[in-house]
Amino acid sequence: ASAPPMFPPGAGAAASSRGASQSHGSLAEFIRRCCEDVGRGDDVDTIAAVTEVLRVNKYRRPDDLATFSEKEAMEIGVPLRLAIAMRKRLSGAGMTIDDAIAAVPKPEPIVPKPPAPKSMFPTLREMAEEAARREETRLAKEKEAATSTWTTTDSPSARCAPMRVEHHGNVTNTRATRRPEKTSMADYRLRRDEMPASLIDELDALRRFLTVRRLGAVDEPIKEVTAMKYEEHLRGLLGWMRSHVKPNFPIEKLTSLRAAFPTPDSRGAQLAFEHIQWLVNERKCSANYELVALRAFIAAAKFVHGGDEDDVGSGDGLDKPYAKLGLVQQLRKISKETGRRAERESPVADARVKWLDWSQYLRVVDALREECAALDKDGRRRSPSAVAWSVQRYLIFGILSCVPDRQRTVRELEIGRTLFRERVASGGTESAGEGESRSSASGKAGEYRWVIRHGPDDYKTGRDYGVRPPMVIHPKFYPALEDFVANHRHHLGEPAHGLLFSTRSGAPLRDKDVHRILTSTSYRLTGKRVNPHLVRDMIITHLRGTDASERELEALAIYMGHSLAMQKGTYDRRTKEEKG
């Protein structure tokens, strides 16, 4: 079955009926405004390329796009985020400046032979030929087996394999750590709705202090997600002060972070130190958890008592920034000692409860593929949302099997921004965005590949390693990926964002959503609670146990965005006997 229109029927006519004052203008002008809506209004090359590719495919006016589908957007190379902006503008949303435009659309000359598309798009002829081949395959497969849902030769079983539910119990009741259960520990953190307005304003100012570049700043900005984690630890410190310090701090006294860091000298670290001791003794927190809390406290101390950033050094330019603050020096000293303890500390979690051999993980991926069919094991048709969720789950596990990266990479996949469909051209290069010629990792001339590309801001260690090498998704997942985009993605709550994956309600996936998908699914199939980050450990442990050369292992470290030393010391989970 064909994909539903990206724009509802009559959307163009409805927009026209509102009067000439809201005319969409020419196709090029319409695309330019849509690019402005997604923050790409100055990208002249993309505007020209998208306009030309739409004209060649018989979309000569904005109203012609009323029947434009997601499948067509993908096949002709229109970025999904831009296509969503087009849909919103046609439906009337995002047209705030249209009322000021009274220009009548002028006829545009039809170019008989279009110029070569920009490098971000495959050749139109190749795309048309590929679309025709897929349509021919789809019709043949429908005639041969009407129960098949994927329109490629690599389709899953006609009926969904029985959902494997091993008798491992409830995943939420399986303990993977020696820490006390959360249900036995009250949440002691101070909630935002309990805070005085002055404290909320101060925490917001701290977040800007940490995440925004400032003239004369001595520290590099951190990620928004890291700043939020720091705030969580500070709310923990303030909540502990309210409920556990004697005499305790009533909420009326917690009007500022200065309550937690009262003086700029070393005595100002007393409450933070006692809170860390409480975390260790009462909450059984690991040394690594302590380190994150201490980083948050150091950041808050700099913010509260830093003063003039031109005077935060020692004066001779040799000491660390903020060395004049005894408070910061004392917290750094505690952090250094905690770091040494973290290196010697055994893991809090029991790896045996979560660990899979690499071959076992790959069998989980294969099992999930068999759960993607349109009919259940009894031949009953499954709901479109159930099929969509199965395909998405298979893709998440599958992409991690060939791109074993942090879960943020999976959550932030977006076609045209971090995920690209690139044609492998002759001479060992493939077409890529921004007009670059990049060396091909695999493939023959005329073929294509799906590849993940990251700039420095797209991954955790980007500040240290810069632009990453392209991360190529294995071709075995291309049919499912393309079918998901064209036919299944919109069944997950009609997502209004441009990210590839969503929750069942259509919202972007959060870190805990990806974590839950992996742990619950792997536990259902194997009895092991595999989490997203552990996949990195599993592939490195597997490869370091083979005859892979040191050069290959170093290339893998660069590929995964960490050092070779971290690969050996942190991710390699082999025992000393296995390493020997």
C-alpha cells in the first residue's frame, strides 16, 4: 500500500481559499520560507537543489505538493525536517509573514534538462530507476504472499514469529546493583515547585553561566544535558540540607546557593563534603557518582563566588582558573581523592545480570526482525502502531550492532542532519552534504549507503575529537529503515518533530526511553538486562578477544569517539586471565 500523503488532500486548496493575501508565491519562494522555518534560510544551495528536484518531479507550484508523501520525500532526497516544514506552511501554520506578500506568482520557464543535483541528493535518474524496481518488487511480493509487509526481497516472515517471552520474571524486579532499592529510599531532592523564586532564578542563571559562551570566560561551555544533571545534584544537596542537617534548613533559608556554599574559603565546602559522605554511607553511591556530584558543586562554587573572571587565576598564570578560591581548591582536592578511589573501586552493578556475548546480542537482533511482520502468529492482522513499534525496536538494536555508539546517537538520528543516504560514486567517493567529496568506506559505483555523520557538537567527546569518521549502517538494515520512514513512522503518534525515532505517542525519545527499550526487550528474550552503553563494552570486549591488530583497535577507538587507553581500561571487560 502506498504511503499516506504528507500533506492532507485539499491542503493547498484550503490555503488558497483564504484569499490572495496568503498566496504561497512561486515554488522557489515557498521553499525559501520553509527553509527559514527550520533555520536554513541562508542556505542558497539547498533551496535551489530542493526547488529543482521538486520541479523535475512535476511539482511546479506549492499547491501541487498537497499530495506529496513521506515516501516521495525520501525517494527524491528532500530532507524530512524540511518536508515537515512544508506541510505546516501549506496547512496555514508558520505563515506569519505571508500576509505582507502580495506578489502574484509569475510563470517560470521549464528547464528541459535539469542541471546535476547538488551533492546532498542522489542522481534523479537513479532514484527513479530504484523507485521503479521497488514498485515492481512490491507488486510481485504482494501477488506471491499477501501477508508480507516489507516491499523488498529481504522481507521478514509472512507471519510474526511467536513473541518469545522466557520465564525470567519481571525486569523491574531484577536487581543489577548492590545499592538499596529506590523504593526503600525517599526522594530527598528539593523540587522546583518547592523553591523560592530567587533560587529558581539563580539556578537558571547558573545554567546560562555553564552553557553559553561568554567574553573572557575561562571554562568552555558544557552541554545542556550536563547542566541539567548538575542542577539535579545541587537540588539533592539543598534537599539534604532541608531534611538531614541539624539544625535543619527550612525552605525559607534556601533562597540562594550561598546557603550551601556560604564562604569563598575552604570552610565553604563543609556542607558539600558532609553531603558526599551521606551519599556514600546511606545511599551506597559509587565513587563515579560522587565525581559527578563534585563537578556540579565546583561549578556552583565558581558561579557563586567567582567574581570578576579576569581575576580568577593565581596571578602568575600557572595555576588553574579559580585557584584563588579556597572553596574551589578544597572541592578539587576532594574530587582528586575520589577519582583515585574510583579507579580502584569494583563496579556497583553486577555485570553477570546484564552481559551478553556478542554472538548472543546478534541473535537478539535476528529474533526482533522476525517480530516485524504484519500478521501475528495466528494469522491475525496486527495494528499499524504495533508493527511500527516492532520495526523501530529492530532498527534500534540493529543500528547499535553496527554503530555501537552512545544512545544519544540513536535518539538524535535525523535524516538530512545526522543521518544521510549517500550515493557511492566512481573513483571511491560518494556524494555528501556541503559539496564535499568524501572517501567511501564501502560500496561500488552506483550503489548507495546510509551513514551517520557527526560534527563536534553532535556527540559527547566532540570537543576533543572534532568531526567524526562516517559511521556506516550495515546494508542488511536498509530495507527496514526505508520502509519504516515511508510506511511506519507516522503510525507512532504522528510525530511532529524531524527525528527518526519516537515514543508510541509521537514524542522524541528520551534517554530513559531508549534504556527501557533495550533492557526490557533483552530481558524478555535472554534474561539479561542489556543497557545501551553496555553494547559498546560488548563489541570492544569481543574484538579485543580476537586477532584484531592494534592499528584496527585504534581505528575503532577513533570511530567510537574515545581514546585507546579508555578502550583498554574502561570498555574492555575481559578478565585478567582472558587478557593474558
